[in-house]
Amino acid sequence: MNSSITEKYRSLTPDALVALWLAVWWVLNIIQAGCSELANDEAYYHLFALQPAWGYFDHPPVTAILVWLGERLFDGELGTRFFFTVLQPIYLYVFWRTIRPADATRRDAALFTMICAAMLVLQLYGFIAVPDGPLMFFTALFLLTFKRFTEERRAAWLPLGLCLGLLALSKYHGALVLIFALAANAGLFIRRPRLIGRLAAAGVVALAVITPHLLWQYHHDWASFAYHLSGRNGYFEVSNITDFLANMLVVFSPFYVPLWVQAYRKVKPATPVERTLWLYPVAFILFFLATSLRGYVQPQWAIVAVFGLIWLLFSYARVHTRTRRYVMRAGWVTLVLVVLVRLEMIFNPIGLKFEVFDNRTSYTQIAEAAAGRPVIFDSQYAIAAKYLYYTGGEAFSQPNVSHRTSQWQYCDYDSTFIGRDVLVEVDPGKYRNTASAERLHTVRMANGREFNYVEVHDFRPTRNVEITAEGLDLPETVHGGEQLRFTLHIRNPYPYDIRVDGRNYLLQMLWGWRKQQYLFFPLTQGFTIPAEGTCDVECSFEVPRNLREQPYAVGFAVRGADMYTWFNGESLQTRFSAE
């Protein structure tokens, strides 16, 4: 029997051999998906799937669709991740068929599979439920359809357009997939201008595919685009650059780094797809290196570069025996390390405190303290989503101007808590050594984190109150000591009066810059905003003289004393100058 299995294995064609080992990899990913707890972002995408839509605050809809479909088939983590595990073997096989040499051998199949398996970024993003899975899937399909498009096959523009549209619905970085492909082949379109018209036809198809998402964006004030283009901007730190470069060395297999340089020198692209693959690693890494100048860059954002790196190393190593031998040996070393990491992710024998461990136990501890009451987390959108996922309890993530906002702003869950007792996460430093210290409670969770909270009776949110400043035309630059006078028009959509007394509820003016500490200045107190009504409040404000010279976002908020806050309305932009 063993000899029969061996003979069948040896009789496999190169294509069948790649398919076999990708199937083995998929089975391992299925096991990993079902036995490892969720990372923070995965729980956040589960929140998306609870309310299927054509768009979400920070992502297009494909990820939520895949999570929703998987959770219809399986319970727990496996359901959340199932379709993401399915995507990887398919897109790697499609990629193999795209770059497969005409004279491919079984040795080539083994080499290709090993290079893919040694890419640490593919090991992780082969089973977790994040947008990078569908991004890679539709990128591989794009490369295949782009190959056929440049070969001028009949009606190739149609599948190309479908792939482009689905790329856009997977992750906004998909735009770079097309942009860099066109940049790599600009000369081709100049020499064959008839391709431009066909590309335009593909663009029309792509536009038709993404139209529902664009309509969602229109009805939500283009929230995603505003967030990605400016809302997530941080500020310059050298560590953002060094961290990104270090991550690039790790996620694309550190054992192969010297070979990338040699492969770039020796491998010459001969086809449009090869020119695209040659450019992808350089273009994606340099693009996101540039974005690291304005904030932290997550290493997986450059994941599409892996296609180019695989092609480069495969093309070089298959014709250089010594290099191939090194690639295979280094690959086996990498796989041993991968196995150890995967076992750690399942069993955690060394007791790491990380986001994929002790979730069920930790969030159950909060649920026990809540005893059936809703829990309001301080801007921790992923943590609130994890609590929701692992306990099924009622939760909400209260926006906080010192952090980014999230999909929670479209979940009006906090309005269902009106009049009930709730737990509100707070900054413990603002309660200790004060008259309110006895209200502070702490849950020390199994994952090593602390959850600090106060109990709020008869909860009445103010998040949806709308404030419009009339007569406040901030100049481009303001100076310390300037006196600002304006009228705030405040609308209360809630079925209860909000008494702004400076103790239980406060009216504040907020001055902040990006992710730095916001400053909160009290304004007029002692008035009531009637239930489902409006009021006008006359205010005056003297610009402090000790502000830092920098740009500011200036806005207003009405908030409960225990609650963090976001702007109750649009913020205004200005710059402070001491002169």
C-alpha cells in the first residue's frame, strides 16, 4: 500500500503537486482557525457582519460578507475565519498558473510551494479573518486576467473589470494594485493604444461593481475616504520608519533577504505581468515607507509585494542549483519555526499575554462584574467587539477624541441602554485620590489587562446631541488672549431633558491636534436642553496663552461627567501662534 501511495505521488504532474501541498496547507489552516482565539481586528470585523451593509466606517464590505457567510456554516472562531482559509490555496494556485514556466517540472512545483510556505506573512494571513485575504485573492485573479488582457484575448476586459471592482470592495489598497501595474507597463499602452479603450471598458465594469459601495459612502458623508486620507494621520516619529523596515525584513522571510537583491539584479522581466511583479515589491514598500512619515504603518499593508518576491526568487532559484538548495533548506528551517509559533498560538505553553490568548476567560470576568448590565468601553473599538463576541453581552464603544472613531458610531446600541444601569470604563487616574475614589472598580483579567469602571445608574447618553457654532469664524491663525464670542445652537434628539449643570453634565470646548492630548475647556453651564428640542447658548472664550504653536481641531461637546466624548458636531481648523 505504501509503495502504491508513493507511486501515485511520484506520478503527479507539477500542477497536481502544487495543488496537493496547498490542500495540506489549507487543512492545517482550518485546524489553526478553529483552535486559535481571535485577534482584536477579527472581532471588529465580526461586528461588521452583525449588520451587513455595502460599506463600513473604515473598510469596504467583502470582509464582512465572508465573515457573515462563514458564521452561517460554523460556530466560533472557525466560522468567522472559514472562508479566509479557503481563499489562500485558491489564490496561490491561481498565481502558480499565472507565472508557471512552460517547461515546469516537479522540482519547480516543490520550489514554488516552499517559497510560499516560507513567507511568514502568508502563514499568518492564511487563516485570520482580515481584509488582506480577499485583497490577495483578487490581486491574484487580477494578475491572471491582466495577463490575458495584455495578450488581447477576446473580451478579456470584462473579467479584468470584475476583478478591479472586487479588489476595491476588498480593501482600498487595491487601487495600488492597478496603479503600479499600469506604471510598470506604461510603454505597452503607448505602443498599443487600442488597449486604452479596452481598459476604459474594464473601468466601467469596475465602477458598476463598486457603485453600491459608493452610494453607501455618499449617504455616510464619505466617511471611509475621509478617514483613510486624513483622519488616521499621526505625526512624524523615527520609530515609525525603523519599525516598518524591520517588519519588512521579518514578514517576507529574513532568510531570503540577500537573495532578493541578487534576484533583482539577475532576473529580467519579459512580459507585462512579469514587469508588474518586478515593480510590486519596490513600489509597495517605498509607498508605505513614505506613509510612515505621517504615522505608524502596519506591515501587512505591503502584503501584495509578496507576489513579486515569490516570482523573483522562484525565477532565479529554479535555474541556479546552489541557490535552490539554500532556498529549500532555509524554507525547512522556517517551517520548523512556524510550527512552533502555531502550537504556541493554540496552547500557549509559555504563557504569553497577547490578544489571541485568554479572551474567553478575560471577557467573562467583565461579564460577571456586569451581571447582565451593558458595558460601555472607552474608545476601544476592538476590545468592545471582543467582549460582544466572547460573552454575547451588551456593549458599546464610546468615541473618544484622543483616539480614532470606528464603526461603532453607526451602531446606536447606547440608545438602547437609556434609563438602565451600565458599567462605564474610565481612566482610573481621574478617580483615585478624589472624593469619587470609592466609585472606581477594577477587574484584573486573565490576559494581564485591567478593566477599570464605574457604575452609572439611569444612563442617559449625549452622543447624538448636535452642536453648531454660529458667529465663530476662526481665522487661519489665532493668538493667545484673543476673545471669541459665539452662539451655540444645540439640538437634543433624545426623549429626556439634558441639564448642563457643570457637575453631572458639562458643556466643553475641545482643542486638540491629531492623536496628542486634547484640552477641554468649560463653557457656559446652568442651562437645560429640552427633550427632542433645541436651545441657543451664548458663549465667550479667551484663547489661552500657553497653547503649543501647532494646528488645532476645535469643537464642542456635551457629555456626562463619567463619559469620554467625541465632537458633538463638526470641528473647526485653526493654528495657534503666540505672536
